[in-house]
Amino acid sequence: MGSVPRALSLLALLVALLCAGWFLTRARGERGSEPPVAGPEVLVSGAAPPAPESARLEIPVAPLAPEARAPEPIAKADKSEPPVPSVLGLVGEFQRPDRSQVRVDAARLLLSGAGREPRQVSLRNAETFLVEDLEPGPLRLEARVEGYTHVPIEFDVSVAGALSAHDRGELGPGPEHLVRRYVVLWPEGWLSVGVLDPEGRPIAALAEDLGYLRAELFSEAFRAVVRLDAPASDDVPWNSPSAGSFETVREHQLEHLSPACIGFVRSELRPPYWVGLSYLGHALGWQPVGPGDVEVLFVLDPEAVRGQFARLTLRVVEKGSGRPLPEAEVWLMAEVSPLRRGDGQQDVHPDADGRLVFEDVVPGEYDLVARTSSGSFAQRLVVVPGERDLGTIELAARGGIEVLVLDADNRPARARLETGPYEPGRLADELFTPRGEQTGSDGRATLPIPSHPTLLRARRWMILGGKLVGGAPATSVLLDPANLPQDTLVLHLVEDRQITFEPGPETLGADHLDLLDALGVVLQRMNPRDPNEMAPNLVPGDYVLRAYDGEGGVMWDAEFDVLAEPARVPLP
């Protein structure tokens, strides 16, 4: 019987130890745990409000052990393309084809394109507009404005085509990325003239097939004629009279017009009438214009383009010995700047025999320039279709003309020396070539000996803000190969002075005035009724003012000189 009480005592002791261990473990757990950190609250519209503090049940989640953490991916920057935002903006301006701005009373823009919902935007009393929230991708824009017609245009809305940060900053608040387009409105009596190739593609594709840019082939190459009655044949004479005016469009306007557009005509004729087009004298035929038409299209065949090209050959040799000069530099510079080609027409060299060929030359006026370190040649050419041998150009074998340029205080001056063929009665800007020698800080340079009478002038130059800045040119001098200066030729740069011409009744009735220097070169062609043109800046020297009537006849000459002070010159 004594064993039972002893067993009960041991059991009670065991229970007491277990309870004490349980309470000790609980106390240690409460002291060692950290309180949970509450995360930010996210309120969703329409959801139940958050529960009161007393009703919340917070369950702390133990973090993963370091060895159990999933590896975080390494973000790699994609440097190939800029990030494309989900929306962009379109800023536009209403213009006529001649680039004059239009304020419209009311307009409706229709925007559509593959993969986008059609959209309409209404405008009132506006010259410009801003359309926001556009998705990237192709966009077709059509404008409907009372009194005008708009030819729809298609383009891409993208970050790559957006305005630069500088241009974007001038437009005020709005989307970060803006694409700009001009909406060209065609008034009544204005007609777009377009050209396609035989496959129906715009002429830019035709030029590309021939290996050139559109501007390199077609700048100022078309002429349109308007007539009321039906033509008797497809011929479109280049100088035939027209019942309307024609104006070509410039390269930077093309993205805002129909891709086939090469220009536009304005006429007071009411449809129906006819429009004829020619390319460098090659007739493309006539097309009828009916009521409501805003565009007339012509077809230009690649063979017709090739048939208008010129091929020029020449040879460059040393004067006296006849030795070929493959080291000579030769330029063929078109008067119309878009026709100038850097590849194959500028800074090219003859072959070992001194021969050089210019292929696929578009007809027009060009400057032909050839030079070595000792000799130079310059000539203005009128290029016509077909093959032409320009003969042999002879350049001086050795030597040169030493030139010193001084400023008004007789100090050496940096200047650009400009040369050109001596042709009295021509405009100076048409004669002086864009290339020339430059003097150093000592004001000196060696000029190649010209092969024929040549004009020379110096123009002050300096670099400001990374740009070449020039001043008024010095008075031109004549270099005659038969009578070249034996000593250093000194040219003086002086400040120009404003001359104010005071036109009388006879002068105001003139068609135009030519301002000539002492060598008979036309420095400026002026409108006697324009006060700004009648107040030119000139360097001191002797000048002649010549008045012409509407038939090109000379009315009178007036001689005058420019001294150190501004002057007023009364005219008849």
C-alpha cells in the first residue's frame, strides 16, 4: 500500500515540471518575437472601408532564410531603341500651299489608321491645334474646312519623328513627345500638280531607281501651263502662254503634301480647263480639270529622264608642257543648290591622262572650277541635254600670286579670298565660286594663277559660336593672266557705309535698278519702290546705278562714290 502514495507523488511532480516548462517557453517566445510592421494601405474605389484597429487580425510572416531566397533577375538596359511611350501628341498648323498661314473659322480633323480607333477633332477660330493621347503607329489625317480642300496625308506617329527638345520647349505645356505636321489647305482656284512613274509610284521612287535623290533630279525641272480650251496635241511648249501661275514646292514641304506633288497652279479660270506639264522641255501631255478636283497627275517615264541628262568630258593639263594633271581638283557646282551632288561632281580628280567625265548631269547653269596649288580655272556653263566636250583646261605650272589682306588699321586680317570669271553685266553672286583660299593670322595667302581674266575679292571671316561669320567684301580687283602683279597684291578690308537712294518720279517708274561696281559687275538688283532695297551698305569706292524699263532698255546711268560717311544720293 505504501507504493501507491509514492507513485502519486511522482506523477504530481512530473505534471508540475511540465507546466513550469510550458509557461517558461511561452514567456521566452513573447519576449523574443518582434511586432509585425504594418504595410501601406491601398484603397480601391468601391471596396469596403478598412476594419477598426480592434477587429484586425495581424499574422506576421517569417522571412525566408537567406539560403532559401530566390535570386533576383539583373535588369539589362536596352540601348538599341529608345522607350516608346503609350501616348504622343500631334501639333499642327494650317497653311496654304505657298506656306502662308491660315486662320480657319471652323474645322474638323479626321484621324484614322491601321490598328487605331477613328477619331474626330473639332476646331474653331484656329491657326494651330494640338491633339493629345495618340498611340504610336501609322496615322491618316484629313481636314475638312469650309472654303478649302485638303489632300489627306499619311505618316507615322513615333518618338523617332518627334520634335527635338529645343523645338519642343517653344510650344509650351503638353505631351512630352510631339510630332509636327502642317495641314495644307487648298483654296478655290489652287490645284496640286503631281507626277507618278509608270507603275503609279511617286517620282521619289523613280529617282531612287536611277540612283539619286528626288531633289538631285527634279528641282526646278517642271513647268505647268493652264489653258481653257482643249489642246490640239500633247505638246507643251516650254514658253507657251498660261492662264495661271505655277510654283514648285520645296523639298522640306513634301512630307506635308501628297507624295506625288511637285508644285501647284493658281488660276482664275472656272473648271473645266486643262493643265499641261513639261519636264526640262520634254512634254508630259495635258490633263483635264473638272469641278471639285484638287489634284492633277502626270506620268513620267524613266527613259524620258535619262534622255534629258548631259554627259560632259574634259581634260586638265599643265600650261606649256601639256603634262596631264591627275592631281587637279575639279568641281561642277549647280546654280540650284539641291542639284549639287557631293558624289561624282565635287572635288573629283582626272585620270592618269588628265581626262574626266561627268555623267547624268541635269540641265541648268553650273560653275566649272579646276585648280592645283599653282593654277586655277573657273567658268560658268549652261548645260543642255546630250554629250559635250568641254575641251582642254590648262593650269599654270608653277608660282602663284602673293596676297596680303589688311584691315582698316593696316593690321593683317583673316579673310576668305573669293574668285570668279570676269563677266561685266552679270550678278556678282552668280560669278564668285563658293570655294577659295583663306589667309592666316599674318593676313597672307598664295593664290593660284588664273588661266583667264578673273575677279578677286576678300571677305573678312571669323568663327563665332562654331559658325563661320563673314563681313562685307572688299572692292573687287581684276586679275589678268597677261598682266599679273609682280609684287604682293594688297587688299584692304574697310567698314561698309549705308547709302540711301532718294528716287524721283522717273526712277519710281523704272522696272528695276542695277548697282554696278567700277568693273561693271552687278552687285545688287533693286526694286526702286522698295525702301529697304534702296538703302544698301557699300564699302568706299566708285559705283554706277543703272535704270531699266520693262522692255530691258537702259533709261539712265548715275555715277556716284561712297566716302567714309553715310550719304544720300538723289535720283531722277
